[in-house]
Amino acid sequence: MSENIPQGWIEHGGETPLETILPPALLRDSTTTGLILSGLEASGVAFALFSPDDELSYGSTAFKLLFDVQPDARTFADIMRHCYLERVGPKMDAPIEDFLAMARTKRRSSPQRVFEIETSDERWLQADETLLPGGWLWHVFTDITLLKSHEQVLQRAHEAARHAADTDQLTGLFNRRAAMERVDAAMQHAFNNCTPLSLALIDLDHFKSINDRYGHARGDDVLRHFAATGRQHLRGGDMLARVGGEEFLVLMPNTSLSEATAAMERLRRHLPREEPQPGLDCTYTMSAGVAEYCGNAADDLFERADRALYRAKHLGRDRIERAES
């Protein structure tokens, strides 16, 4: 019966694999069986059959090329160890024995399993794994690199659209909508974890007079300068957002009221309050009100920070005021 079967199909364990996966009528017709198996091989599809002991019973030419299967490789583990050492086949970030331990828990874990594999030569494969009677395992590997490429393009486009929706175009900072989403999330985190959270509301002082005196283009320069200064001098975990014309918000997780006030003072001192700085030939100052979250609603936090900001402006501007308890 086996004269028409492609060379290498029966490598370990006789004809049992064929009897497992092909109907009896086809097995009795060796010519048809040979044509089916020859067609599978000629199609260029990467497929493989593993025995219940995870020995490679058959691997197509495409499969052997894909995983660089060596003549002495008998088991799945042999093939994967070679791939790991030679950096071919699937990418494996974990140590090889950890990878094999993980694979053992997943192989034969369900009748049908579909998963994706990223290869060392930057391709993507979809692996279809079918558990056959008796513990035999049938694999078919499909190249989905082009599909993944399109998927990644769409993902980048989605991320770009989301970024544009979240960003103030003039300064590159978060806009009001995006800032409020992050404030809500930060308040929830602070409440759940009993950690401090502070918020500052900032106004650039006499901004209308800058526009009136120098023109709106210079006013835009001031806004961009303030955004750049904030990025440079605020801490990595702080979030700076533009929430109005010359109005800004700073969200400071894990920060007490006194720490937040000190952070705003540092920012205030780095502004061109008395002399112009490189790239900006005018001076400007800021006023800020700082409040610490105390478990109430967002409206309460904003109201207390806003009252502190009003007090800073009422007391002469170019200063930082803390919210009253």
C-alpha cells in the first residue's frame, strides 16, 4: 500500500498515523492515498504529525525548512532546542527549558487549538493544532505575515487617531477631555490603594496683554514654551495638560499637598519671569492653586484647586497657593 506514499511519511511507528487520519476507503486505495499525500507535499504547506510521545512521525518539506529540522531530530523538544540554539524558527524569549515546560502544558490541552507564532526571520505564522485519536497531534502552519502587516498598519492608524483626539495641537499636551479621563482613573486608583494624589490648576498671568502687545503668534510661542518647560521640569509620573486658552492642569499621583506645592514652585522658578530665555523674547509668569484628593468627587477636588488659584491671582499673581482644608 505504501509505494505511492511520499518518502518520509512513515518514519516512526509504521502505518498507524495514516490509519488515524485517513478514512478506510482511502487507505484501501493506495493510489488515491498517494495522490492526496503528494498533493499536500506539493502544495508547499508546512504540516507535521507528532506521535503520542511527541516524536515527529512526518514533517513536510516546508515544515522542515521552516523549523530547520535536522536528520537526527526525533522529537518536538529536539526541534525546538535546535531552533533556540541556532535562532531559527519561532522567537523564544524565555530559556529553552522554560519554553518547553510551557509548551508541554498547552500541547494536547484541547481538541483544536489555533495560535500565532512570530519567527526569527520576522515572519508570522498561524498554527492550527488538531488532537487526533490516540494522542496524535496534527499541525498546519500558514504564513500570515501580510495579514499581520495590515493589522499593524491599522493598529498604528488607530493609535494615531486616538493620539490626535487626546492631544492639544498647539502644545502637544493632553487636551481637556483626555486629562479628565486620566484624572478619574487616578482618583479611583488613589481611593483603592490609599495613596496620595494632588492636582494643580495653572493660569499664565496677564496672557491677554501678551496677545494684545505682541500678537497671537507670540502668545502661541508662550504656550508652547510653557508646555516644553513643564515637560522638562515636572517629574516623570506627573501629567501636564492644556485645559483652556492659557489654563493648564497638572495631575500628580503619589504626591502629597506639600510635595505638589514644591513641584509647582520649581516649575514657576524656571519660567522667564524677569528676563527672556533662548527661543522666547518676552517674559511671563504663572499662578497656581494646588489641592490634594481627599476621597470626594472630582468636582470637589477641582473646586478646591480653583479657589486656591483664585486666591493666588487675588494676592498678586506669580505665586502658588495651597487649597484650604
